[in-house]
Amino acid sequence: TGQSLSSAIDVSSPQSSSGKRVAPGDSVARPPAVRHRVIPIISVNVRAVLPQWHLKLPRVL
């Protein structure tokens, strides 16, 4: 049983590495979408938590 478990681990590790090699395009394409989704959430949180700072922004700009 120990050998079968070790062989299963050896088989799963190359799959994960090959997956990382095959998916660089997907990983590169995903961060921008994630950033676009995270930025609005951060802006909403800033407006809700720090309304005064949000009101000062137009004056500074």
C-alpha cells in the first residue's frame, strides 16, 4: 500500500507541473479580470469605511 501511495503522488505531481506549464496563458489572462473585480470592491469598501477620505478626493484632484 505504501508503494501505491508513493506512485500515486509521483503521478499527481507531474500532472500539476504540466498543468502549470499548459496554463500560463490562462493565468496571465486572469489577473487583469481579477484586478478589475477587486478594485471596485476596494473602492466601495473605502467609501463605506472612510466616507470622509472619499469626500476629500475630489478636492485633492
